[in-house]
Amino acid sequence: MHDLTGKVALVTGAASGIGRAIATAYANAGAAVVVADIDADKASDVAADIGHGSMGIAMDVTDEAQVDAGFLRARDALGPVDILVSNAGIQIISPLIDLSFEDWKRMLAIHMDGAFLTSRAAMRQMIASGRGGSVILMGSAHSHVASRFKAPYVAAKHGLLGLARVIAKEGAKDNIRSNVICPGFVRTPLVEKQIPQQARELGISEEEVIRDVMLRDTVDGEFTTLTDIADTALFLAGFESNALTGQSLLVTHGWHIQ
């Protein structure tokens, strides 16, 4: 199940953090990986590092033309995509009443529009190839719960559940599976940036943010790790049955249990 030899995977937001960890795991499992990121130079560097015939491409997931062109470039170089991980994302911490409409739209564009555009492009290639494939959307524990100061993030992550379920229904006849990985707090640059932001908003120390906000409801007081998420993404990429589709997998050290 963890052998991806002969598969082509495209991972967005793959120049760092979770995306890079997943891209590395896929390459180590034998896949040719398209490292897609808004930073073309970093994407190329990561592709060179992980090897296995990987390539780096520039991709702003909110730009329809750039997404479609990137997928075509990947297909021409490596073949049609078998695995998509829609991972690109940002975070903005702000009380709802202070949140600008521009920031709201930016967050939804990256998380929701990006997931739609990349999923559509991937599905078109998966259908044309006749091989089907796996669409993996990067959700969050916030796909199921809410937190203060994260209105657009929570809204977008909830929306990904609906999108994945529709993809699962529509894609089944072509053997396309779609699932959502819902991590807890992973200590990436995105999360590191949130710690002082939340400390300011809540009027508490950074240590208290980690202990009493981020990890309070976990079973062991531990952050979810990059390896935790990469292993989950590897499992979903290699699971080739419609028995597991339209689901969300919570990888949170028990922060949210359903």
C-alpha cells in the first residue's frame, strides 16, 4: 500500500512544512513528485533535494490559468497526475469584528478556491488517463471545531469537507477517491507565527498559548508532527479502494475525537 512506484503526485504548498514532508514521503515511496509552490525557486530546490524524478513548478493556487498551466506542464513532463495533495494555505489571526473583507476573501481564495481549482485539474487528468487517483485535501481540526480569531480559516476548512464529499460522489465511477486530512497543531512556521499573535489577542504568555490553547485538549500534551501527517497522506495515496472515500481523518493527538 505504501509503494507509489510509477505514480505521479502533485503537492501544493510543498516548499516547506507539511507539504514538503508529504512530498518527501511520496518520493521515498517511489512516486515522481511535482513540488508546486508560489515560490518557484524554493519549489525547485525541494524537488532537487527529494530526487526520484521530481520537479518544481510555480503555482499560485488562486490563479486559474496558472493552476491549469502547471498541471499541463506536469503531465507533459511526468505523465498524468495520480495523486493530488491540496495543501497550500495561510493563517490570519483576527477578531471577526476587526477582520477586513480583503483578508476574508484572500483566506477563502487560497484554501477553498485553490482546492477547487487543483482538484478540478487533477480529476480531468485522472479521468483522461483511465487510472483514477486520490485527491487529498488538507483540512484541520478546525474542519470540525471552531476557535476564536480564525473565522475565515474555520469557514474554509469546514468547506473542504463538503468539497471532498462531492468529489467522492462524482469521482467514484472513475475510481477517484477524495479524503481530507485534519491535523491538529503542527509546529510549522504557520503555527509558530500564531503563537505570539494569539498571546497578544488573549493577553497571555506564549507558553500559556501552547499549553492552555493549542495543546489543552490533546490526550498527551503533544504537537502533531510532520511525520504523523506525511504517514497519513502516504496511507491515503496508496489506498486504492472506494471503501475509503469522502472521509476526514483527524490526526490531532485526541484534541478532537469523533
